[in-house]
Amino acid sequence: MNQQAAEQATAIKLNEDYCASCSLCASLCPFEAIKRDPETRKMVLEIEKCQVCGICYSACPAKAIDIFYYDLISLTRYLENARREYDSDTLVVVCKGSSPDFDTAGNLFGVSKFIPLSVPCVGRLSEDIFLKAITSLGIKKIYVLACDENYCRFEKGSALNGRRVTALNLLLERLGFGEDVIVLKRNSAKVKADRDKCIRCGNCVFYCPYEAVKLDGTEPASFDLELCQGCGICVAMCPAMALELEGWEREYISALILELCSQMQQPKVLVFRCQWSTFPLLDDDLEPNVRFIDLPCAGRVDTFHVLQAFAQGVDGVMVVACPAEDCKLKEGSKEAYWGILQLKGKLDQIGLGERLHFCSIAPRYPQSFTQELRQFKEKLEITAEGG
Amino acid sequence: MIVTELKPLDEILSLISPYSTVLIAGCDGCTQPPRSIKEAENLSRLLELGGRHRDKEFSFKVTTIPKQCDSHLVATTLREQLQGIEAVLSLGCGAGVQTIVRAFPDLIVLPAQNTLFIGMEDREGALLEEKCAACGDCLLGLTGGICPLTSCAKGLLNGPCGGCSNGKCEVDAEKDCAWYLIIKRLEKQGKLDTLEEIHPPRNFQVVMRPGRIIERPLEEVKQ
């Protein structure tokens, strides 16, 4: 696997020719994936540790780091096109972790017409793109919805963005662009419990990786939202459907499944993916028969929704989690794996097991997701011919 | 708790095949995890998909009952929901199924689960183990709280057989010898002398089948 992986292109590359060995990247990397080699004094990237947060890319003063996702060129191209498409000079940037859709963000900032930009962690956005947007792309106001600092999946991303926004606002004011051109808010999506529906089984208490739930005596389960990290494992595990995850409510996902099903051509493939396992590109063209539902963690993948998709006539369901050791939410990948394995066993009994596929993917090798999807589609076609 | 497991879907499909409109009734009660509303929803979809495979269209409704073995809760929860229902598929244990039958004598009630045993769940080990044989003559007070009837492969009442080796059972080397555990525990409690007492063979008359307890004589209830 490792040898095969090494031959693949990686999402982050360190260009030695440009690197000045300033080691800013190493000081910012939350995962200790970049280090200075004590002998050669050069910076070395250990790709297997990299979580592709993009913080190093956004901070490198020598532009010695290349990134596959959301680099300055693709962001600029997106904003240029979006400026025309949305006919707006307001930009709303959200971290995928703080909000799954733009309605919440729009409401929070009180804006309805804007250019939407969703990124996996706002820490990956350098000063350059903000300045470019304001000074040369005709954008007048930028709203940023980041995650709460102690909720950031990349540990330092949200805090770094906060410091940048403060500095940029000072700079832009001096340059005559007005006060508070960039408005930053923070949000984090957490569990919501319906005490009336709780049957006191204790599943949430057992599965919560953060010890955020208590079940004392005969009282319904009570959640400490300070501790909740919004992985959604408890929601997927609750037998009474008494729990919801803000922003990813069961009804919302169900409605999304219906809508996506109506858009798809056959054979329909619906992909439930952890939004940290693989990042969509800004200019990704969707294949006519494949649609995606990005979830805050594979732990929120719900057998309820997988079955709903099959009942709606989807031919194949793919569940994409991060490798267990990369899970940003401790146990999410592992729980998703067991949940899907059990469901697959049941689907096997009615001849549909082959149509459900679980895989672990990390964004550090951008091709691995496309390969996995292609293989699954090929397998589905064979199954379809056989059946 | 009562430990149950879902029947093979083929078997459930055969059971419900004569009917088209089926109510799936979950139970929030003792089994772990509870076969509650979500299990009912998921089963309805699985059976819908399985039915399509067999060219049979079902129409499912789902509900759940706080405790399926409680005749009052069953009657009050289901009463309003039976309009147009041809059969009820129960996610409860065998007692749950029969409580529904008792409450609605004219209704077809079918089991979706196989009821296995009375057990304890060890979540860390993702394990459900039989812990009580419902023997009607509880010995736990004399055996350090460890049941030899369920934990000993031979159900012995007076100490280990010759097959105990290094604390493991000759029937399955993975399994602890129940009597080894009992003796260790009694030793710790300083109660080894309770073993001096010889237990006569079990009195199978204690529990007549079907088991029955009359909490109050009927005449008293009527007064």
C-alpha cells in the first residue's frame, strides 16, 4: 500500500528550490508533518502525517509549498467567475465544519445575496486571497464563518484565520477600504437532544468519544455542549431518534437525498462522505450519475439514510471515511465502519450487499477517491448485468 | 435484559408475505440496543427492498412501544394505529409478541426477532452473555454472585468437575470455569465454608411451565 501510495501524486508538495528554510510552516503545522532535517537544515514534509489543512501553504512566505486544493489560482478563478454568476460584491466564506449550507451563514450575517465559498478550514486562506478579492476583484465586503477555536478540526486553523482577519482589517482601513471590511463570526454545530424522545438506553453515553453525555438515574440523557465536538456518532447510534446534529438534521439529509436522487441519471451512485476525507474541487464538474452528501464526520453516516437512498432507487451507496488514525473526531471512522459492515450483512440477505461500499480515504492522495469511485461504479455495472 | 437477534430477512419476508399492510412495532424496553423506532424504520426499508426483489410490494407503518411486555402500554399505544393494518411485525421478545396477541386477539402478530436468553451486556467487548437461566431457585447468594447454572457448561451445583484446568473449562478453553471463579470469590469473602453445604439436585418443580405468579387473588382484585 505504502509503495503504491508513494507513487501517487500528493496533495501537498514542498519545492526545495524556493524554500528558504525559515521553518514557519513547521511552527504552524498542527500535525508535525513538516520538520527541519537536523543534518541538511532543509525542511522535510512527511506526507503520511499531513492532514492537508493547508495552513503551511497559506503561511509560506516563499511560496515554496504547492497545494492541490483551493490554491490561490483556483480560488481567484472561482471568485472571478462567481462575481459574474452571483452578481454580488459580497463574499461569504464558511468553514465546512461550522456550517453545511449557506442559509445558516446568510442568516447569521443578515445577508441574502452573496458569493458563497465553502472551504475545509478557513485557516487555509492566505492574506493574498482576501487582499486580491478586495483590491482587484471588486468585492466590497467579506463575511467569514469559522469554527469556534476549540472546535477546529485542524486545531490551529480557526485561530490563525482570526489573527489574519484582525491584521487585514487594519491594513485595509489604512489603505482606504473602510472599517471592518472582513467580518468574522464563529459557530460550531453541536448535538440537540429531544428529552421527550429519550428512552434512557445509554447508547449515547457509551459511544460519545468526548464524555459529553451523562445518564443519571431516571433523567433523560443530558449533554454538556462545551465538551460536544459535533461528530454525530450519538445521533447515528440513538435507537429512539431522539438526537439531532445542528445543521445536519435528519430531515435535512432526507430531503437532500430526495433532491439528489431526482437529479441523477442511472445507474445512480450516492456518496456519503466525511468532509475531511476528500475535498471537492471548486470547479468540479459532477458526473451525471454521482452525487455527494458531505457529513461532518463519517460517524454521522446513518444507516437510516443509507437505506432511504436505496429505497429511493439509488443503485449504489458509497460511504467514505477517513482512515481511523486520521479521524478528526476520534472514533467516527471506526463507528461508521462497524455500522456499515452490519448493514451490509443485512443487505447481503436480500441480494443488495454488493451495492454498499465502505472505504477509507485521506485527502493527501487526491486520486485515491476518484479511483475508488471508478472501481465501485465498474463493480455496480457488472452486478447490474449479472442481475 | 432479554437478548434477541433479528431473524434472517428471508424468513421475515416469508412470514409477512401473505399481507400487504404491516405495522412494525419496536420495543424501547430491555434489550440492548433497544429495537426502538429507528430499528423499526430501518427494518421497514430493508423489507421493502427485499420485497421488491421478490416482486412483492409492502406498505409499512412503524411505531414503538415503551415496553412490549406491558399489556396496558401495548393496548394504549397500538389501539390508534391499527386502522387498515393486516399484520403486526414485532421487534419485541417472545413475551412482547404474545402481549400484543393478548391485547388484540383478532390481530395477526408475527415475530421479527429470535429470543435467545436473559443476559448482560459488556459494551466494551461488544458482547452479550447469558447470565440467568430463570431457574426459579436462585443460588447467587451462596455462590458469590456467580451463577453456576448459566456459567458452568454442565450446570453443576456442588463445585467444579475434573475438567477445570488453570481456571478454564474443558468444554471451551477460552471460557472461565464458573466454579473456579466462585471458589476464588468466596475465598476472598472468607466464606469458603458455604461450600460445605451439599446442594441436592435442582428442584425442577419450582418453575412449572408456563411460569405464573398471581400477585393478588382474583377475588380480592374484584372487590
